[in-house]
Amino acid sequence: MREFKENLIKLSLFICAFVAVVISFAIMLTILIEALKFFQKESVFSFLFSSQWAADAAFVNADGTVGHGVFGAGSLFFGTFYISLIAMATALPLGIMCAVYLGVYANKKSKNLLKPILEVIAAIPTVVFGFFAVIIIAPFIVWIFRAFGVEASYQSALGAGFIMGIMIVPIVASLSQDCIEAVSEKRINGAYALGLTKREVVFAVILPEAMPGIIAACLLGLSRALGETMIVVMAASLRPNMSFNFLEDMTTVTVHIVQALQGDQAFDSSLTLSAFSLGLTLFIVTLIINVISVNLINKFHKGKSL
């Protein structure tokens, strides 16, 4: 009877894992099939390397004719990576400093207080971050730069990137803290025995040894930022814009995926299918980032076990 229960539990767990894997592959296959339909109608080279996105031209006109849209996703991916870069520039120092404090300096009372706060921040819906960016961050950015005589838009890459960085701080901080706390106690005690201060131990021993795990945490945070939609819609606008001026408005891939799937367009139109091509490209990019981060984490834990 006991063996039967064990086998039943194993079978249940296997079925759950198998269903999850099958659904994941089904999602990937569906996106791939629909994206191939899009690339049968539109040029792959133009999609990847052109910066002009005018998908609205693909709507059905009043006389029944269908306009030919321009689907150059370069400006969309530029906005995606540019806003994500601003987000990481915000999240990396804050997240790593939080991790160092919680993993090295904080006592038990401080950890019990601050750790739940980070977890609560991670659970806040992105629409709430978007409201905060629109009501607080955007006017503050405009006020600051106007004080220096620089015009800034109320919808800007800086505002969206900054609040997105705050959103992913808990991801970077939590994973980095785990890597910092996994550093060998023998090496830390050996550094103290040589007369190093706590600050010197952090920079000479702890951070270098935990760096692969910290880099992996940052890459996971980046993949989270690449897929964000609501904050960009509310704080950075819908306009494709390939500009290095972070005070201008711009948009991202995920925003136009949502736009392409709205309205009464035929499902097999280039406009609708462009959502799947954008999704496939973004999926490949995030998959590469996640594979790199997982490999770094595995190497870090493998090194710790030696």
C-alpha cells in the first residue's frame, strides 16, 4: 500500500510536469506557425532592420481595398532595449546594494523587516507602478529639467525606465542576496584573519565570488523588463521613436503586440500576424538571456559544491 501511494504521487508529479512542458511547447509552436505566415507576406529583412513602423496603413479602406502597412520593427526593438537599459541602470545599483546590506550588514531584526517589504514590492501590479510614474515621476522629471532650461515630455523613456527599474529591484536584490550568502565562510573568515575590514571583505572576497550569480540575477531582471507592457503604455506613449534622447516618448515591442491584436482586422491580415512575429522575436531574445543566466547560476552552484 505504501509503495502504491509513492508511485501514485510520482505519477501525479510527472503528469503535472509533462502538462506544463507540453503547454509551453504548444505556445511556442503556435507563435512560430503564425509568425511564419506573417513572413510569407512581409520581408524578414525589412522587419528586422527597417526602423519605419506604419502598421495602421494595413487597415481595410472605405472602398474595400486593403492598404499595405510598413512593418519595420527596428524602432520598436530600439525602444524596448533603450527603456530596459534605463531600467537596469536603476535596478542594478539599488538591487545589489540592497543585497549586500541584507546579506552582510543587516542583523536578524532588519532582515525580518526589510525582506517582506521587498517581497511586497515584487507583488505590486504593474499598473500601480504605471499610475505612480504618470502622477509622480513624470511631472517631477519635467520640473527638474525645466529648471535647467531643458524641455522634457510628460511621457518619456526616462520615466518609464526608472519606474520599471524600481519594479525589478526585488528580483535583482533577492537573487543576489542568495548568491552573497552562499559565499564560503572559510574565505570570509580567512580575509578577516588577514586584517581586512568588512568593507574590504565585501569588495575583495564576497562580490567577486558571487559575481556570476549576481550577473545571472541581473539578466533575469532584464528579461522581466523586456516583457513589460503596462508601464510603457502609461509612461512612455505608443509612438515608435528611434532616438537616444531619454526625455522623448517612445514605445516597445509588447505595446504593439497588444495594439496589433485589437480591433476588427482579419486574423490572417499582416497587421494581426505582426503581433506573432514580434512575439517570436522577443521570445528568442528573452530565451537567449534566460539560458545565459541559468548557465551562470549553474556554474556558480557547481563551483560552490567543489
